[in-house]
Amino acid sequence: MAIKYIAPIAIFTLLLAGCTNVTNGVHYATFDGMPKEVCIVKNPHVTIGNALPAIQNGFERRGVHTHIVDFSTDCPCTYTVEYSARRSWNATTYLRTAYVVLNKDNRPVARAEYTASPYTLTKWGRTEERLDAMVGELF
């Protein structure tokens, strides 16, 4: 009798495992503490209006001065930041995926990613908070 409940419980458990928002970070190399300044390279393909200001605020809040540049070659800093953010729609738009890469001398030293499951109710959270958490994962 109890065996017939195992399959539905297992399926429900697997579905719940996919119902989450995930922010994680990876360090590719060690770097000497937090940089004093970074250049954020504008991504013209990102259509989320508050993405760039949110990333910039994330660095500034941690005491890292930022410069916004169009190309990495325009950067007067040792560190550059590249980013992407995409949204999806489910009754309203929400941040679906995003990443931020911290480069030192044009080589990646850290990367942070965010992914929202389409099945979670917390996907409609504030974009600024999600991107700020990603900046924190870089360090």
C-alpha cells in the first residue's frame, strides 16, 4: 500500500529541487584583496534598465570606485567587469539569468551567476538585490 506513494513523493521532491533561485560565485585566481577601483564595461544587449546602476552600486557599497566605459580598452584600471542579464516573463517580467565577471589585466579572476527557476514564487524579487548579491560573490 505505501509503495504506491513513493513515486508521487519522489516526483514532488525532484520538482521542488528545481524551484529555487541560485546565486553562486567562482574564483579562478587569487587576487590581492578587494580592488580599489574597477571599470564596468557597458553591455548594450542588456535591456534591463536598472542592471548597470545596480551592479555599480554593488561595487560602490563595498568601497570599490567604479568607472563606466563602452569598451575594455577605454579602461584606466587594472580590473574590468563584464556582465549580462536576461529577463523572462510570467505574468510580469523578472530577472531570469545574470552573470558578472571580474577581470584583472584582461584575465578572469572571479565570476558570479544568478539563475531564477521559472517554478518558484520568489523569482519576482528585486533585481537590485539579486545583482548586489552577485557582486558580493565576486569577493
